[in-house]
Amino acid sequence: MLLKSNASIFSNCETCTDKSCAVQMLSGDDLSLLSDNCHEVSFERGEIILSEGAWADHVVYLRSGLVKEYGKGDRHQEYILQVIKPHSYLGLHSIFSDNITHYSYMALNNVTVCYIKLPVFSTFIKENGRFGYEILSSVCNDSVRNYHRFIDQHQKKIFGKVADALLYFSCVIFNSPNFILPLSRKEIACMIGTSRESVSKQICGFESDKIIKVNGRCISILDMDKLKQISRVG
């Protein structure tokens, strides 16, 4: 199912400056075909881009903004798989399996996405080996990264888990020691498998030890080596 925000934006894939690595492999004719079967939509913080359980009839490309990928457990408790940054595809694993969207995707700030009709996207994969290779690489890299992150979570104590979360935002999402947390304390807890109280207590502990500086959601990592050491010993 395609979820639409109120703000639609005109897009031309041939002149777009935010092409994915896969789309850069397409010819001029293919880019023209893509433009005819793709449209942009903008979302505000908190709006749902794709909903868990919906029929996957479009591929969604994240042009700008941050997106939360999450699901619901048996008791309807939320669990967060990852934060997705720009120039990524959302839910590719769904279109390669049963065409059912297995997770939900929510905008964490102002977001722009491109909805691409699935039959056209599938044609590019089948007929363009370089395009298909880039898509496969994206799916594999995403799976491996999340696999190792989940394994680490189960093997570490709370201080290691929170250290990992801060390093994840710093090194993977923002590429900076200074950043604004895109998730609330409760959402971080849902991502690393602990309680909100434990997350808040450990962040305060890191601040007391002068490893980080906290101002609301603004985080500055003061001692990156120490935080990495805590992550390693977990």
C-alpha cells in the first residue's frame, strides 16, 4: 500500500543529484522510464512512510532525512531495527520475498522519498546486471551490519549497549562526534533491548565521567577512545 503525505514534489530522474549508486548505472532511456514511474513525496516528523503488513507494490528510495525502521512484537511492543539515512532503499527485503511489508517506516524529521513502481524496478534488476549488483550489495551490507549489531547487543551489559548506540549514531548515521539524537530515550531502549530508565541512567553516567556532554538531545562525544573501549569490553 502506498502511503501519501499531502506534499507531492515533481521529480526528474535524469537531472536528479541524489541518485543511488544503482540508478547511476542506468542509461538515459532507463532514467526516462524511471521518471515516468516514480514520484516524490515529502513527510514530516512522525508520519508513516510504509506500514507493516501492507502490500509492497512500490520501492521506496530515501532522498533526504532520517527514517526509523521498526516492528511490533507479539505483545505489540515496539522494537527498532535501525535508523536509515539518505540515499537508501526502504524495505527491499520485502519485495524480494513475499511482497508484504514486514516493518514500518516512520520519518524522524522532514523526509523526502521517491516511490518507484515495482514492475519497473524489477525490470531494471532483471535486465541490467550492474543495477542488480548495486541493489544486491545494498541488501547484503544492510543485513550484515544489522546482524553484527544484534549479536553485540545480546552479549553486552547495559553500559556496552548504550556505548554502542552512541557510537552507532556518531560513526554510522552522522559521521560526527557532535549530533542530535534522532530517537527518544524510550526509542533507544527499544533499539538496544533494555528500559528507558536504564538508558537515561547510563547516559548520565557517561556524562558524569566526562565521556560525553549532554544538552537535551544534543550529544557531544568528548572521549571517543574511552567510549570505544567501553563498547569493546561491553
